Amino acid sequence: MKIAIGCDHAGIRLKPILIDYLLKHGYDYKDFGTYSNGSCNYAEYGQKVAEAVASGMFDRGILICGTGIGMSIVANKVPGIRCAHCHDTFSAKATRLHNDANVIAFGERVIAAELMLDIVELFLTTEFEGGRHVERLNTIKAVEEKYSK
Ligand code: RB5
């Protein structure tokens, strides 16, 4: 599984912890930045990761900013992205089972590293349930297409 990751300056402390986890568990990943704690625009990095996943080159995306909110908003603007802003394990599992979320967004100012890694594990290992949820995802896709130029 190929994972695209990205953060802004407010997510720079948690990203190396995430990278250690991905390496330890044998995931292939690419870090789309930012690479320093200098103030930057979270939307640029969220866009890069979301486009990498939407292109099909990466299976999942993981984003970290201060709250996870800005990153999730921008990621969900990219057609084909279903980004979950998620800080608990129940939602992490549910968003894979029900929403087939392909990107997840965390807030470094919100969540502890240990909990983030528990959530990452569920996000990367839980399969989409399919069934009744397929029709619901098709409706989301239809909304996306309706408002795409
Ligand atoms: C940066 O200060 C902060 O606005 C950003 O990391 C994020 O929380 C935006 O939603």
C-alpha cells in the first residue's frame, strides 16, 4: 500500500512519529512536505496529498495540521477524495467501513501521538464494507460531479 503524507508547520512534530510508524510497519510512503517549522499554507500541502491519492498513484493519504480542519476541507475539494477529519478510533474504523475514506486529517494541537497511531492503524487496515454503502458513495460522487466544471 502506497501512502502520501503531508503537514504544515503546525503538524511538523507529529509527522516524524507517523513516518517511524509507516517504516516500522513496512508501508511505502512519500512525504509531500512541508519539511520545516516555518509558517506555511496548509492548503498547498493538503492539495498535493489529495491530488496524489486522486491520481491513483497512492492508495491513502494522511494529513496533519494544527486542527486537521483546514487540511480536510481542502482535501475534500479534490474530486475523488473522501477525507475524514478524525480524532477517535470508533470514527476511524467507521469511516473506512462506511465511507471508504481515502484520506485522514489530524490536528497536532488536538491529538496525542499514541492515539494518532492507533487511528492510523485502523485507517490503514480496515476494509470498506461495501453493500449498502456503495449507493451512498455513488450519491456523494454524483454531488461532486454536479458541481464540477
Ligand atoms: C496554522 O496556524 C493552522 O491554521 C493550521 O495548521 C490549521 O489548523 C488550519 O486549519
